Amino acid sequence: MGYPGFASDQPSRFRPFHRDRPSRYQWASRRFSPILPWPGLLLLVSLLFPLLGAFPEAARGEAAPKPSEPRRLTTDGTYKYHLQWSPDGQTLLFTRIAQGQMALWVIPAAGGEMKRLLPGHKEPHFDGHFSPDGQRIVYVYDRLQGTDGKLQINICNCDGSQDKVFIPHQAFEESPRFHPSGRSVLWVSTRQKNPDLFLVDQDGKNEKRLTNHPALDLHPAWSPDGRQIAFSSNRHGTQKIYLMDADGSNVRRLTDGEGLDSWPAWRPDGRWLAFVSHRSGNYDIWAIQPDGQGLRNLTQHPAHDTCPAWSPDGRQLAFISTRHGGSDIYIMSLEGLLPPPSDKTR
């Protein structure tokens, strides 16, 4: 789920533990686990699927060359999540917990010092997303009220100024994503008692519900041309990647096989998606084409790799990994692992 405190694709030692608010986060963890809401059902499915031959050989992916050693961008090892590259390729935006505070941070993609985006905020805020022109950022703000929190969507300039409420709290409001045109924002909300995808104009008007399903629809990502949305859902059991048209129609399942799939991210030319998968028995970054072909493991490492973010030219992938013991940001070249991106986005 969007809230890092109960993201199931993070190792347990990096999931924040809120001693002062256990009731809220324990409840949220049970309700919004992106695997399945009931552990007993997950166990039953995991036992039955192999017997039914539900995991085809193709789900394991093509044999891919071994990736080159990625460049380690951070070395502090503190909890990090929700990674995004700025449109100009100069900056990485991410969620970090430091000194007990969950907040948005930025770091130069070339390397350098990490900096708080909104140092004046004392309450948790996370999961930022740049507008296509790089001038604005939408993010989740957790307004604390006693032992509870009121998630809302805020918007600010890229330097943290002009911060204001964009989508007021009605329920859990999470995962805001600008449309490639910048004219609307997609997000996840439980305002109808279940996590579904919603759309609203850039001025906060004309709200529209895009999915209406009893499953958990999470982690939305626009295609570069704005015509499709990738998201993860457990509507067929374990969380998998789905595609649908921009108006919510034509929903189809993209990934199959064993293990959780989550956090899809489109390559800027629209020809590939990266996503997090546990299909190999370990969390790695995988890639697949929008037609379901070409499935392959990009990171191939025994550590825990998550949160893929493409560079604007599509030739590099930033991600978060525990390969040096802590939680840090890495950048890898995709040369030899995927066909080179086209010069023009779709």
C-alpha cells in the first residue's frame, strides 16, 4: 500500500513501528496489505495454485544478462521508499524516515547531499510526484489527530513553497499521480470503503471514480501518452499488474505467475514497464512489455530491490535496495538488459 509503514514489499526491519499509535497502523496493515487481506486465504491460495498448475513456465521470464554493478547514491541506510526522478533528470524525490520523522527528501541524481523538501512540516508526509514540467509536486500529508491520522493530498512548488491542500481528507487518500499533460491527477482513495482509483482536474474539481471493484486497486501509473493506466490489484488472488484505458474501461491483467507484483512504472517511451515482483522468491525489479511479452528480471540480486524509477531518457533505472545492509538508493544502467528506448515517447 502507499503508506510506507505497512508496505509489504519492504523487509520487516525497515517497516516503521509506531509505538505511540499501534491501533491505527495494526488495523491499517490488516486492511490494506497488498498481498491479500486475510493471511489464511493467502496460505490456502499458495498451497492450491501449484497443485492446479497455475504458474506457467512463461511467468518465470526470459533469461536476461547479468546487470552491471549499480551506482550507490546514498550510504546512510535509513528507511527510504516512493522514488521518482524529476522530469529534467537532475533530482530524485523520495520518502525517508530520519530522526523519527517521515518526510519528503531530494538528492541530486549525480550524487550529493540529501535535503528535506518541506522542513517546516512536523507531521508525516510521503509519496511525492512531480508534474510533467517539474514545477509542482503532489504528495500525501498525514494530519495526525490523537492516535489517528487523516490522509489528504497536498500540492506545492518543486522548492516546497506555496504548499496547500489539494484533495481534502475523506478517507485514506494516497498515491497521487499527475497526468502526463498536467491537467489532472490520479490517486487512490477508500472514500467508497474500498481502495479504488479516482481522477480529478488540476484545480481539484470534477472528481471521477475510475475503478469500482471489491479488490484492492493500488499503485497507479500513467502511460507516457496518457491513454492507459497501470496499477496493481488482487482481483484474481495475489497482487498482480493490470492495465486499463484512461477512462477506467478495458481492464486487463498484464502479469501472471507466482508471487506478488506491485509498483508498476512506465519507461518514458511507453514500450516497457518496470515493476516489483516476488515471483523468484525474492523481491527484484522486473520488466515487461505492455502486450505481456519480454518478461525479465532486471536486478537479479539476493537483496531486497523495490521502487523502480526510470530516468527521463529511459536508459537508467533508480531503485531502493538493501544490498549493503541498509535501505539506500541505487542507479543502474539498462544497456544490454533491454532494447534501447526510442528517441520519441509514445
